[in-house]
Amino acid sequence: MLWNGLSWHLVIEGEAGFVQSGRTWELLPRQSLYLQAGTPYAISNPSPGKLKVLTLVFNDASDSVEE
């Protein structure tokens, strides 16, 4: 499962809204956020402009894909 790991999000352009477990965050360019593993989250664009977000997901090595 891709979303099992810790995730890090960096807003490159625009404004991003994040929601996880009832908590909300609004980030502007050059702001970042870590989100906990195993809990669903949503990303939205609350502004009329373009949104660009760089996202990295870190999976636990024990979750590796078997061949």
C-alpha cells in the first residue's frame, strides 16, 4: 500500500489545504508538512490559482514488494 508510509509535502506554487483525522492545515509556497503514516488524508486547492506540490512518501522497508 503506497500510503502506509510517512509523507512529506512541499508547496511549490499556490495554496494547499490538507486534512487528516479532523485536523486542517493551509500551506503557502515554501511551506512543508509531514503527515503520519497509515491515516488517510486529503489535499485540496482552496484558491483559484494553480497548485503545485512536491510529495514524498516514505515506506517502511518491511512493506517491500515480493517478487
